[in-house]
Amino acid sequence: METEKLYYQDPYLTAFTARVLSCEKSKSGWAVVLDRTAFYPEGGGQPADHGTLGAVQVTDVHETKGVIFHTCDGPVEIGTQVAGAVDWLRRFDHMQQHCGEHMLSYAFYKLFGAHNVGFHMSADMVGIDLDKEVDWQQALQAERFTNRQIQEDRPITTKLVPAEEAAKMNLRKFNDKLTGILRIVSVEGSDSCTCCGTHPTSSGMVGLVKIFKVEKHKEGSRVSFLCGREALERVEQYMLAALDASNLLSIKETELPDGIARLQQEKKELSERLTECTGKLLEYRIAEMQAHPTATKAGHKKFVFLEPDMMPKEAKALAKRLGEIPESFSAIFYRNGERLNYMFLATDGAELSCQQVIRTVNEAFGGRGGGRPESCQGSAACPEDWQAKAEALMSVL
């Protein structure tokens, strides 16, 4: 026996009673079947309702061949009457998002001939995939069109019609593979299409539609947006973030792009100056080491750098400079975040294999790495005593 679908009779129904037909243990809890339900099962891109059945929580709902299964965190007694309560905030959010998606899809279709070929509703964003590319100006035009129709508070109706009749209707989209009785959701003077989801009774209850991202997707575009309460909350988050940023920069919110561009330019100039100063400092340290040289057991020059805070870019530049010193062996150990990185170089005539060195270092630090006889590099989790350990390893070479 199919479950009676109360959510189609009244999408605003949140409290109901029903008889428990079955209750079986499942992988994710208990699968409960009722003779009727106001819980909407996941389908058509719309997530399932949550709520309670008596004292247990309903964490998921799905439909199989007309039977609706409620996934609960505990059992309910078969044959008893149970009180169901739908989480209205979650349900209404889904109704706003789903109905807004219909209306926004209609706007892209009406204005630009773009068809909706994909619908995604996640926990923090709604997305539609269009079969042609649209730009930001077109997206904003579609957004304004949709919000005008929302503000006009147009009636929304649903009806059941045979597939043969639906194929002759002026629908935004129709799958000719559908058979049987189909459910048509229509916004007066606007969108009309087949849909199994729950919708409000008028467009005004969607509240608003706000697009947050437009990006190329396959041969078309993906448009990410939110509707109603969730859109308003996201706009508030962005507004407060913009306000904080403008206060930090002592500029108006509308001047943020120019302010960020100035900061990026200043950062670039400071980075270039820092690189120059760091290079000069390293040249000085190399000169000091050459003035007071240490040597390998074979009598060749040895340079060991133990850097508590160095960027990979700086380490690479240092290695390049050390590689210009003939008959020398160089070791660079540097901490970058939680990692200890190390590099070894042996220039012509140094008579020391970097591969042998890195095997010893990898074993000592539990790291990984390798390379050629003249050049190796690796990394490991950085212990507190890394400098003393590295110095001891390099002193015996």
C-alpha cells in the first residue's frame, strides 16, 4: 500500500498523526513506514524533511515505489498511532529555494533562451546549470526579473494531468519519457513545469532571490544563488564582512576593490624589497663562512644553514647561489610551518654523495626524499630539537 502524501495536500502542514505500519532496523537507524505522512522524501533535487515521530528523531526520508521510509534514531511500536512533527524552518527553506529556482530558471529561459539542465540544493547554496553561457550582467538582469515577479505575489498552483496532456501544455521543460499522471507546478503568468517538490502558494513567500556566483560549466554556465531567509542571512554576512574590511582600511565599502588593489601592490613591492634584503643578508653570511671555512672529511668547503623560518622560494635561491661555489658541499635545513625541509648540494669535485647524506637524514628525522648524487631534497615533521640534531648529523661529514 502506498503512503498517503499529506505534504501534497497541504505543504504548510507540520503536525499530523499516523498509524505505524512497519519498523525495521537499518544501517542508519530504524526504517519506519506510516499509513500517511507530512514528511517530504528526498527527490527532484529537494532534500528530505527532518523532525520527530513521537519521541524519536526523523533524520532522513526517502520513497521507494510509492512507500515512504522514515529513517529514525530509535524504534516506534508497530500498529500504534504516532504524532509527527515536521521541522518547519527546514521545510520552508526548501520550499523557498525550490520555488525560487523555478522562477529564476524561467527568467533565464524567457530572457536569454537558456535552459536549466541541472539543479543542486546543498546545505549552503543552490545551483542551476544552464545549457548556454551567461555573464554577470545577464545574471543580474535575470535576478531583477525574478524578484519583480516575487514582489507581485503571483499565485502558485499545482495540478495532476496525464503525460499525454502535459506534453501539449506550454511548459518551460518537459521530459517526453515521462508516463502516467504528472504533477505540474505553475506560477501565474510565469513558470510552469513538472515537479514533485513542495512549493508555497504564492511567489511572494519566496522573499527574494540573490545570485552569488556565475561560472563557466561544461558548454554552459553554473549559477549559484539563495532565496528567502537564507539569501538574507548570507547578504547580512557579506555586508558585515565588507563593513569590517572597510573599517580596517578606513575607506568606504564601495572603495574596497581599489583599497585591496593598493594593498596587493604594496605587498608586492615589500616582498620584492624583502627578497632583495634577504639575498644581501645571505650573501653576507656566505662570505662570512668562506672567511672562516669549515670542511668535509675530504677537505672540501662545507656550508650548513639551519633556518628557523624560511620560505621555499628563499631556500631555492640560496641553493642556487651555493651551487655556484666549486668543490663544496652545502646543506640547507629550514622550517616552514610544521614541516622541516632539507636540501643538499655537492658541486664538482666535492667527493660526497648527496644520496648517502639524505638517506641518513631521512632515517634520523623519519622523513622522505631523494634525488641525484649532486643534489637531493626531502622533508619531515619538524621536531623541537631539529637544529641540534641537524647540526650533529652535518658535523660528521
